[in-house]
Amino acid sequence: MKFQPSNFWVVLPDPTVTKTDSGIILDESTAKERATNILEVLAVGPKCEFVKPGDTVVVDPRTEAVRMEVDNKQVLMVDEHQIIGKQ
């Protein structure tokens, strides 16, 4: 990923996407079933100390995140302190 977040921001894939990488469009119930709060870290800001790209993390499902598009993919940005733990 070319995008470099600042400070303590962590970039995660959006678990609520309605289209797979291969182009299959998912209905709303299937998209919700596939949604998860266990995600792989795509990028981290320079001040992150707990996680690094490639880590699998657990995020509180009630976490409010910034949704945006980076490199033609929908992603979430959360602050590092919103991550509950990593595997």
C-alpha cells in the first residue's frame, strides 16, 4: 500500500464490502455474515508501537472508524488505541 497514515492511525480492510475482489456482488445479508472484527493491518502511522502491517488484530465492533478509498479499495482507519489485541 502506497498510502502512509500519520501518527497513530491504522489502516484496515473494510469488512463490510459488498463486492469480492473477484467481482462477485454480495447481497446485504451475505455481506453482514462475512463482516468480522478480526482484520489484517494494511498500514500504520509512524507513532504506532503495538501493531505493524501484516498483524491480525481484533477491533471493538462498536468502534467508529473513518471509511475511505485507498488504492481503489475500501478501507477503515482507526486509532491504534481502538485495537483490543492482536493474534
